[in-house]
Amino acid sequence: MSLKIEKTKSPKQKYSNSEQLGFGKIFTDHMLIIDYDKENGWHDERIVPYQDICLDPSAMVFHYGQTVFEGMKAYKNNGKVYLFRPQENLKRLNKSNDRLCIPQIDEEKVLEYLYKFVDLERDWIPEDEGCSLYIRPFIIATDAQLGVHVSNEYKFIVIASPSGSYYKNGLSPVSIYVEKDYVRAVRGGMGMAKTGGNYAASMKSQDIAHERGYSQVLWLDGVERKYIEEVGAMNIFFVLKDKVITPMINGSILEGITRKSVIELLRNEGMEVSEERISIDDIVKYYKNGELLEIFGTGTAAVISPVGKLLYDEYEMVVNDGKIGKISLHVYETLTNLQFGKIKDDFNWRVEI
Ligand code: PLP
Ligand code: COI
């Protein structure tokens, strides 16, 4: 392995109270960097002290958004550190790379570097309930020229942030605004990739949702604005009387690793989970006839996020009296117990570092 490690000579002061961590605000002592150019491919793998990066103002990422990222977590319990399905994140990173014409990474090698990086930062991982080390791998196009073309140079960087809950109020139900005017992605676009532009496209609606007193946006499909896609940083599930439904993977939503895990968990317990095209009108119908029991979102940062209120076209649906539902809580507990090494991992999802 050709990974070079330069340890910091001036370690940062660590947080003193994990309750004040919030999400993604402070960063650990080191970062992992790998460079790419045409001649050498991915090369110069190194862990260095966390620091600014120096880029030419004409670097392509600033102008044309050729960039991808991932989000994963390291969990600590009784001094043991775990990652959850990290192979899936690197696989998805390469899918995003493909969509944005960024060269493929060597998943196996990068996984090894990632393990070394997490091991080096293990003292930064909070052990309190709901806390973890959020890990953010990303790639940026660094060619210094303004023509619109595929970059010849890139930087792959991994940073990490000890974090508490993604939402201020932890596991309490969130309120969601269904966006019917703006769209986030269309099939054939970049919705299936984890790339900055999708999040830039979502901010206008996020602002509107906040102004209306809702915390998140639920996107509808970009063509008919009728079929449910996903929330800003989560996939979405609806618990009905006899089954659980979630939008099918269609090219315009992110194929969430939490989504995939929840589907497997529930099916393994004998529950029917159907991936289908779900129209917002169907959800209103299920709500009106009492069939809609719970809604929850799934994502690495948000884990399982119960939905208490859904606003569509000025019609507000209060789900399960605005409280956490039985299935949402069960899925949250099972998933976090698996992630924190508190229960047996029959699925082989956990990797101990
Ligand atoms: N959808 C979007 C747009 C996201 O940003 C995320 C978060 O990564 C998800 C879904 C959930 O994906 P995962 O469960 O892999 O974190
Ligand atoms: C994640 O869940 O990892 C995400 O990427 C969400 C994020 C955009 C904050």
C-alpha cells in the first residue's frame, strides 16, 4: 500500500460536550487526499493534517460543477468502531463518477485507505446516543481552464466531522412541504448521482418550505409533477395498513443505502415492502380513508426520520397524530443497534475498524 501518513503536530482541542455537536460543523485533525491526472491516474495517496486546499480560480469545479460526494458514518460503542456497508458508498461514488465523466476510483484500495483514516481519527468519534463520525468523501474537477469539457485533473478528498443529530430535535417527527412548482431532477438528468448541482437546485424550495414553517421538501417527479420522488436528503417510506411502500428507483432519485437496508430488514421480518410509482394523489386518498399509518424518511445523516406533517397544495395531513409510529421506531432501533454493534449482524453489513 502506498498510503503516506503525515500526522498533525498540533492536534485540535476536541469538543467537550457531544450535545452541542450539531451536524457537520467541526472537523477532525486529518484528511485523506488522492490526486488524479491523465498521466499518473489516481496517485499520491496521503493522509495529511486537516488544512485549506489551494485551487486556481478557474478550476472547473467552481464553474461547471463537475463534482461528486458521498456520506457515511463511523459508529462507536464500548470503544469499538464500526462502518456500515462502506462498500456500497464507494460503489455509488463510482456510479456518480460515471454520470459526471469523473475517472473511476479503485474501490478496494480506497476502502483500505478509508479504514486507515477512520482508525487514525477514532478518538474523535463520539460515543453518546445518536452521535457518530460523519465521513464526507468528495471529488472535485481541478483543471484550470474555462472551456466546457471533461476535466483532466481531480482531487479526491475525505474529511470527517463528529456529529450529533442531523435534525435539531433528534428523532421527533419532521414537517414536510410537498413542492409542486420547482423540480429537483428528471430521468436522464443527474438525480441518481450524488452531485452538488442536485442540492443547489433544491435550495429555493427549501427556503420556501422554511418560510411556510416546514422543515423539509418532498420532491415530485420533474415531468408530470405527480409522482413522489424523495426528500432533500432522504428517501421516503409510507406505512399503509397492509404493506409498506416506497418510490421505485427510476433514475431520478438517489438509491439510498439506508433505503436499501430498511427494505431488506422489513422483508426479512416478513413484511411486504413494495417499490412502486406512488402518486401524491394516492397518498392523499390513503390519508383520507385512514389507510396511511406512518411516513418516515431514511438517510445516513438523518437515519430514520418520522414525518409528522405533510403539506400538499394547501392541504395539511397530520400523520399518526404527529407522533413517531411503531414501525418507524422499530426500524430506527433495529438499524441503529446494527450500526452500533449492539445486535448480531446476520446481514454482514458491519465492518469493524
Ligand atoms: N436522497 C438524497 C437526495 C440524499 O442526499 C440522501 C443522503 O445521502 C439519501 C437520499 C439517502 O441515502 P443514504 O441512505 O445512502 O444516505
Ligand atoms: C447523507 O445522508 O449522507 C447526506 O448526504 C445528506 C446531506 C446532503 C447532508
